[in-house]
Amino acid sequence: MSQGDVKSKYVEFINEALSAENAAIDRITSRIDNTPIPELKERLHQHLEETYNHQDRLRQIVTKFGGEPTDSKADLPKLVPPTTMMIKKMMKDTIKSITDDKKDNPIPEEMELMEIKQDAIAEGSEIIAYETLIAITQRINEIPQQEIISLLKQSLQEEESMKKWYVEKTPMAVDILLPKIISAVSK
């Protein structure tokens, strides 16, 4: 494989991560607008700024190799049926359905818990993506490894910090949301 082919393939790998960050901007913005938890809203604002910086770093790398930064948006990992349907069925089998007006729509607090889990899943996938990019970068001699690894590690550390926040703060979110869920079940 020629040096140009290697660099072209590397740009593809970086653009793949950029497409995930592009999608993350939309998800984080939506979460800021919709979460009822003030502390999460505040942390998401911070992470939105970090994510803009992730995009800038990745664009810088793509441009350095003569590539065109993508504006495409990846499909982010999320909880979707049948998993959520199985969970919902299990909940119905063990306790009364947690719904508005006895319909099959979860109450907002139940949805927020699911969104928090999806947030953490997305952070985990971004961590793996940056770890993979670092490993790839370390193995390609035709590129300035230290400069690029430094940029990737900075984004990796910010993703790890956000994931850690979710791990540490999920009990707080449960404390806020669960009483409302229990109240709905008790009706």
C-alpha cells in the first residue's frame, strides 16, 4: 500500500469518528433541551463545548492529510426494541405498567432514565473509538504520531470524564426520578 493510500485510509478512520461527533452535537443539544435534571443540563452544556472541540481536533487532523472533513452524522448507539420492549414487558409482568393515562407510553421520568442510559452507552462507544484511533495512529509510521495522539488523547480524556460523571451521578438522577415513577405505579 502506498503512503498516499495509507493516509487516505487514515482520513477515513478520522472522518468516521468525526461523523460520530457530528451526531453527538445533535444528541447533546436535544438532551440539554429535554432533561429535567439541572445538574445534568449543566454538565451537558460543558460536554457540548468539549464536543465542538473534538470536532475541531478531528477536522484539523483530516485537513492535515489533505482530506475533506465530513459533515455526515453517524447513527449513535441507543436502546431500541426489542430490548426496550422486553424490559417494558418484564415491568408489566412484575408491577403495574408505568404509563400516562394507562396507555403504553412511558412517563417522562421513565424516558429520562432510558435517555441517561443511552447517554452513557454513547460515551462508552466514543471512548472505544478514540482508543482505537490512538492504537491505529501508533502503528502507522507515515504520520506524525505524537502530535495527533496528543489531540486524540485530549478528546479521549474528555469523553472519559463525561462517562465517569454518568457513573457517579446516575444514583442522583435515580433519586430525582424514581419517586415520580413509583408514584405513577401506585396510582
